[in-house]
Amino acid sequence: MDCEDCGSLLRAPGTSSNAVHSSIVPIAEVRIDDLRYLRLLMNTLSMIPNSGRPIQSLTTIKLRKKGSLPGLVGLTRYQMQEYRTGGRNRDAPSSRHIITFYSSLLEQLSDDSVKAVMAHELAHAWLNEHIGPEASIRREEDADILAEMWGFGKELAALAEETEPISATPPH
């Protein structure tokens, strides 16, 4: 297998920055120092089948201690910057994705569940780029469906077993 099939971690010469390269993520900066999560990210990327439609706009994947919302284990931020008007990409949005994982909750999960979270967040980025964020009414369900199509059914089941869903309406 070459790096496009299995996923590779690259170190930028003369820096301490890492970058990831796989069939689904051509190149993205990785800010994950914890070896467990770095290994799980690389394993997750290597499991995603090559569809020929990578996530070009994913610029950064990082790990932080905790998020600002209770129960948050991962977040995909999508920023549309501008529309290009010319050449092949006429009227195509220029955008970028930043995926952040939060270790304070991830550390309570099994490896399979962490891979499910990672696949789910990567699915959000793929859907935003190739389908469009405005086209998805059921964003969370759509990301889970795509992650399952990528082969993460066992991992999603482990995540469902280990966690409780967060209610959309607060308890009375």
C-alpha cells in the first residue's frame, strides 16, 4: 500500500508541525500530541474507502482538553470564505474545515468509540464540501449514515453502547 491508501503522518521539515495525508484527506495540519489519539486518527483515515472525492478543504485536525458545550467530544467548523468567479471552479465557494476533538470526554471512551467520533466528524466535513451544509436538514444523522457507509458500523454501535444521547429539549 502506498500512503494514499493507508494514511501517512508527515513532518514538515524544520518544524514540529505534523500533517496528515490519505485518500480522504489530501493534506491537513495535525495538532495532536497524544499518541493514542494520533494512532486512532491514522487508523480511522486508513479505514475510509477511496471514493475519489477527498475533503480538499480540511485544513486542520486538532485535540484540545475540553470544549465549551457539555458533552462535546468533537466539532467540525466550516468557514465559507468567498466565491471564486473564474476558471474551472466558477462560483465554487472557497471554504475550510477545522476539526477539533476534546480529550476530556474522549478519554472515557474505548478505541472503537473514539474512531466512531473521528469518522463522524470527518463525515461532516465531507458532506459540507460535497453536498453542501444547507442541503442537510438532519446533519447528525447524515454524518452517522456516511460514517456507516464508510464501514464504521461496529464503531458507531460501540459509541451508542458507551454513551447516552443528549436530549434536544431540556428536562423539566
